[in-house]
Amino acid sequence: MENGITMNPNELVRYLKKSPAEFTRDDIVRFIEARNISMINFRYPAEDGKLKMLNFVPYSREHLVSILSTGERVDGSSLFSFVEPGASDLYVIPRFRTAFVNPFSKVPALDILCSYYNNKGLPLENSPEYVLRKAYSRFRESTGLTFRAFGELEFYIKSQSNTLYPLTGQKGYHQSMPFSKFEELRVRALDLCARAGCRIKYGHCEVGSFSADGFDYEQHEIEFLPVEIDEAVEQLMIAKWILRVLGYEYGVEISFAPKITIGMAGSGMHVHMMLERNGINVMVENGRLSNTARKMIAGILDLAAPLTAFGNTIPTSYLRLVPDQEAPTNICWGDRNRSVLVRVPLGWLGVTNMIKDANPLEDFDITTFPAKQSIELRSPDGSADIYLLFAGLVVAAQHGLEMPGADTFAENLYVDYNIFREKKGKDMQFKPLPSSCHESAEALMEKRKIFEKDGIFPASLIENTCNKLKSFNDKELRKELKTNEDLMKLVDKYLHCG
């Protein structure tokens, strides 16, 4: 744990010499006093998926303690459509483990993520953050397992065209300067995200790169490390905020939109998941994918269509889910297969000691390192309601672990070929993902009882989600878009989704 303190980029962790999970109110006060912090910022996500902000200027220690102890009132009806103006007051209460030093504020400031509570001091039932908390609590109690996850956050940087070292269409994967124009922005984002408490795996340029109408579009990705699923959401929320502020500073637009133009890779938000028991990865058993992992996959596949209601929430989401565009279209899974919905990526299983081959002086057993095996859902995109999507994934995992015949169900949907290039008889049984927000809503209504079980997803939340999706009237959108100009109007409308 000592290295976890001394090497941790989060300033609070290094000063307090404890993990964020151990932060207390008095710890926060002590840090603020020691670092001469003069502003406190509460942050909380609203229905549009963006982090909102409330600023405080403590004038005394007593005032600071009061802010941290009692939170504050906010107008819930201006944050969520399901909150009525006639009874709109909500409390926002800080979660101390999320505190980080604001990297942009000219005034020394500490930011803290908050939870919503109603007039009785109870968690707001329809709050997406509370839905995830309920889902994960039930999952842990029922299974005894820990659910870890992390996201791959893909985004485009839109800038005025630069004729030096021009972009090559769809050849951006792992490109570096000077052919990547915004490597510096991405590197700064990685550093600031880490300082804000995010666990970073890596960052790189992605496939998407092209120039059009005087603009360059350069695609990048930040991938995180596995943490418990509620923290995984926080990583993504904070990273999106940091990237947008950096874009503003650089004078460029950062977009997480699922589709930018016809014929070019869209931006997904792939989600990796793994289960642990007592700190041990249970996704592998005897050198192969475990029964537990297969059942988890079965649950996700069975609920894949309704999960799009939370992971693909705008009309352009479904223009990304088309063949040969680095996105899935059918409900199936496979090993190392990027044409399927659920991919089982390389997990360092059964490999020789590669490090010794590359470095002859080294001699250690790589099997002594913790197993890294995960599974990856490839359908979600940057429009996702991340809290509800991750809550849905927890529900789906538990559904699979409890589902009769889960092993057989999963086996029937396994493929070991590129489903876009090869056609086999087995393809006929693969159901397609929804092709519009309208179809997504219908899929959620069909399976709503699974999500509503034990009050995890309130019925009113399911209905509100479906009504919002159907309000886009996009059932025939793919047919209605005749030209690239029509698409670009739609892209511009949803450029800053999520």
C-alpha cells in the first residue's frame, strides 16, 4: 500500500497517506487548511449526463465543516425532468472519497462529487447514481462477488485543418506526432485525470482521422483500469469534463458523439467487466474462461437489446451500429473477435514467458501476477447515461448467474469468425441490436420486469426513459437520411451529447 500512496497522482492521497475510501470529513478539512484551499465545488450529474457545479467560499472553519456536513439545497426540477417544480428541492451531499484538487481553477479549489437526497433525507429513488448503488448492493449480497469495470472513452477532436502532415483517412490507430496533432492535449488529459483520482491504463490515437470542409477530425481514446463499478462511472464522468475543458482551452471541440460522418469510424464507449471473489479474478478457471464468466456473458446477451436504452440514447447512436464500422450489429460473442457484441480479449492465459524472450536477463513467472481476464461490451457510446448503463450491466450479470440454461444459451451465440465477412448457417439465430431509439425503447419495455425487480429500476424511471427515446421519432431515420448533409445536421445537433 505504501507505493499506492507515494506514487499516487492524487494530491489528497499523498498528503493524507490513506486511500480515498478512507477519507473522512476531518481529513478533508485538514487538507483544505494545509493547502490553503479557498473554494469548495460540489459536482453532480444531471439528466443530460454532464457534471453540474455549485461553488462555496468558506469564511471560517465552522462554515467549512457545515458545508461538508450538511450539503446544500438545489432545484431538482432544473436537473431532472421527473422532478416536479411544485416539490423540486433536493439535497446534494458530498461523497468524501471523490475529492480532488480542481486542475483548472485560478482560485485554489477542491471538487467533490455528490449524491442526491429527497426532503426526508432518503436517497432520491430515480437518481441514476442511486439506481447503480442499489443494483450493486443487491449483487454483492446475492453473489458475494465484487464487480469491477472500466471504460474505453473514445472522442474526436475537431479543429481547423492543418496542412502540415495531413491526416490519412481511417489510419489514425496509435498514430504519433507530428501525424497526430493533439497528442499533447491527450497527454495533459491523462495527467489531469490521474490527479483527479482516475486510474489510467493508457491513452492513444484511434482509427478515426479525416479532413472535411476545412476541418480536421482526429480520434483519440483514454482507457482506464478496473475499479469497482461505481468508481468506474466516476472515472468516466470526470474524464469527460476534463477533456471538454481542455478542448475549450485549446480552442477545439471535443465530441463523444457516436457518429461524425458517413463511412468513418464512430466513437464508442466499450465497457470491460470482471468479477472477483476475495480479490481473486473468477473469470478464468483451469486456464480457460470460467463458467461464471460464461453465465455473465449469457445475461448480458439476453438483455443486450434493452441495455441500448441506457447505452445508446440518441438517434445518431444507431448510425454507428452498422456493419464494418468498428461497431457490433448482432447479439453474439467470441474470443478476440471485434465483429461481435461481447468480446473476450486476450487475458495472458497460456502464454510463454514473453518478458524473458524480449529481455534475456529477466527470469520470473508471469503466472504469479493477478489474472487480468475481462469481457468487453462493444455497443455503448458517449451518449450513454453511464450510471444507468452500468446499473443495467450489474442487473444483467446477476440475471445471467441466476438464469437456467445460461451455459447453453451462451454456447449457441458463440462465433469464431468475422460475421461481416463470412456467412454461416448459425448467423440466422443471431438477433440484431435495435436500429433506432424507438426500437431500443420497445426492447426495454419488453424486459422491464428484470430491471424493475426488487425496486432496482423504478417503474417511473423505465417509463420516462422509454418516452424520451420514442420522442426522437427516429424509427425510419436510416431511410430518411438521404445525403451526408442531412447527417451532418443531425451530428451537429448531438455533437455534445453525454
